[in-house]
Amino acid sequence: MRVRTTLAGAAALLLSVVLAGPAVAAGPARSAGGHAATRQAIEAAVAAGVPGATATAKDARGTWSATAGVGDLRTGEPRSAADRYRVGSITKTFVATVLLQLEAEGRLSLDDTVEKWLPGVVRGHGHDGRRITVRQLLNHTSGVFSYTSDAGFDRDYFTADGFLRHRYDTLTPRDLVAIAMRHQPDFAPGTSWNYSNTNYVLAGMVIAGVTGHSYATEITHRIIGPLHLRATSLPGTRVTVPRPSSRAYSKLALTATGPTYDVTTLNPSIASAAGEMISDSADLDRFYSALLRGRLLPAAQLKEMRTTVPALGIPNTRYGLGLMDTALTCGVHVWGHDGGIHGSSSAAVTTADGRHSLALNFNGDWTGDKAAVIEKEFC
């Protein structure tokens, strides 16, 4: 679930900690040539206050991993290249891939209305599922209000008092959509762009409407199994992260100061198809590489996925169907997604040919420059 870097925004990541970071511990590296600057950027994130970082890159020379900082502030245990972590909105690319596979199979059209598959669900305060297409959900041009921008949801799940009371709540996809329907749309469908987590909750519901199975079942059957993504899972309402994994930390506040909270355990149903997934860096590299190399989608559907619109407010970035195209300062374009959820800030990208991939995670959500790590790896 892509939420914010502090509680003051509604479309970036989440929160964070500023503390004197422990000594940097570099993880084992293979094919280390050319990655020194990437390692330095990871170390800089820890120096800026991220408790710990882990990253894995894969290119023609092989696989390289590095870690810095700690995975547990209490024990000082270092982060591991094998750490599993909550990937937040990286989930969206998996959801979009399934819908494009269903389109390739002739089971739906991206130009179907949301109403066709979810009758009566998108209604209220100007929302009308008869005017919104599946494509508009996937590229965030639907205008549907993001439930994570609701003041009550913010209070209950992103402030310290609220989160500590509600961290184990179970919310259904319909609960999340109902929150969004209390608000006016952001704009008329197809007239602008705004990142909305509700879009992907609805996309997950469309998958269930088409197939009769949950989006989690379809992702597992269609992507996780065939690619042998052994560290990747959709936890549903399970509150823990499978081992190996680190603790996750947040400020749960508007600023990067104040107490640091361990937010490792939570009920990820608050993110649903917008961001519930757990994975590790090696699996994410494998997924995005396979996707861009055409292993998961026919050429026509991959072209649709890579057809982008301007991502308003996100510099140098255009948004396709669950896939972001970012132009780096050196002219290289990388394709992927970032994601944030309580205590976890992640990014996974690959080159257009899928031959050079990078995935990384910070286990604090209030500081750290992921973009700098990506720049150093690819430029």
C-alpha cells in the first residue's frame, strides 16, 4: 500500500525513525564489480536514520546483495539479504498482471466497466461504476477517492493511538471501498490522474468476479507458483512476517522525531489488493525481470501494461497498468513499482529488457532515499 513518507501526504509511502544507526554491516556479495556506489547509497540511508537496509541486484554478471544496519533495534541483529518484508504497493503490479492475463484469455476486456463485474459496488457521492473502466482502475485515472486519505482511516491506522488499538482489525475489501464511497470522486473518470489505493482494492474484487477465486489465489496460481517465488506470499489476515525477516519500525507521527514503534505485526487486510504482499528482494528481481522479458504476458498485453500516462506529482515518472516508468538522471529508464506500509519502504525496478534488476527494502518508513540507491545502481 503506497501511502506516504509522513502522515502529511496521501500518495507516497509512510513514516520513519531518526536514530544513531549502528555500524554498517555489508552482506555477502557476488559479482561485486560495479556496485560500490549502490552499497554507499544503502549505507547513506542507514546514516540518515533507517534502522536497516537490504538490496539485491541481478544483471549479466550475476547476483549481488548488500545489507546495512540492523534488523532488530533491541538485539542489534543485522539485516539479511534473505529477509522477507511487506512490499506494500508492489502488490499492484502482480494484480495488474493477473488482469492482463485474463484479458489475453478473453475473459474480460480492460474497457469493461467496473459495474459489469461489481454491480452496485462503486456508487455514492458522485462515484459511478458504470462510467469507470478496468483500465482506469489500473492506471489511476478513475477518479475514485483513495480510502487511505479518509481522515477516520488515517486516525485509526496511521497515528500512534489509533494504530496501537486497531493494528489487528480485519477489514474486508467492501469495507475499504465503502470508506471511499463516503467522499466525492477526485475528478471525472479519464480526465486526470491521482494515485488511489481504492483502485486496486476494486481490481482485486474484479479478479474474484471474473474467476470465482480470490486475487490471492490467482496470483499464487499464475505467478508465484510458475516463477518459484518461494519467499512471496499473500498473508490475508495473518499478522506475522515469515522468517527470515527483520523487525519493522515507524514513528506513527507527522514528524520524524519522537518515539520509535515496533510495527512488525499488523493485520494486512487494511491494504488488501493495494498492498498486502510479502516477498524478498531476490523474488522481486525474478518477478520484474520475467514480466519485462515477456514470460508472464503476451506481447499485446505487455504493450498495454507499458502504455503510460503522466504520474502527476511524481517527478520523471509515468504510470502504466500497475507499472511505473521512471527516467533516471543518466537517461536510463527503469520499470517497476515502489511500496510502503507500516515500518517497511521498498522499491523494485528493472530495465526495459528485464536484464538488470534491483529490489531493496528499508525497515523504517520515515527516512531514507530509495531513489538514490536506484540511481547509483543504474547510472
